[in-house]
Amino acid sequence: MKRVAILLLAAATAAVALSGDVLGARPADPATEVVVTLKAPPLARFGRSLLSASHSDYLKRIDAEQNVVARRIRTAFPTAQVRWRYRLVADGLAVVVPRSQVGALAHVPGVEKVWPNVRYHALRDTGGP
């Protein structure tokens, strides 16, 4: 019985240590998604005929610059993930990073501004006016 108690205590101690919940351990830094805009204007700034040759060339420039900035972000923040790319209305990237690193994203070369990524939802119908 004593041996079982010692094994259970050892297993519980190992589980706590592996979970990171030990004295002095910090809780994991929660991730957040932000929108990073770049300095170049978006494609829509140049008019409505988005399939013209000039738009096609500019779209290639946007893609190339976004690739460079995305690489810089992943180098500076190895856990960062680029989830979305914006090219038409905005020139930017949706990036998931630890919340504590959001402020540092603004210092990556090529980044113009870092915006919170806000989710909108319909309000519940309360039946009132």
C-alpha cells in the first residue's frame, strides 16, 4: 500500500511538472490575432478594372512585399502564423502571435501599423423597438 501511495505521488508530481504548473512557472502566453498593414497602398486604390495588366503587375509587387514581411515576422517571432493576406481593400496580413509580442510587431521593417482583429456578430433580437 505504501508503494502504491509513493507511485501515485510521483505520478501526480510528474503531471504537475509537465503541465508547467510548478512554483515559479508562468502560465502560457495566450495567442491573439492582429492585422498588420504594410506601407504600400492596396490594389483598390488604383481603380475598378482590377484585371488590367497594370493591376496584375502591381498585385505581383504586393505579393512579393507581403512575402518579405511575412518572412521577417516569422524570423522575429518563430511561433507567429500568417493566417490571411489582404490585397484589395488593405495591404496587410492577419498574424497570430503571443499577446505579449503584439507591440513588437510594429518594429518589423515593412510594417506600417498593427491593428486589433475584431470580430463582429449580430445582436440578439430582444423583441423591442
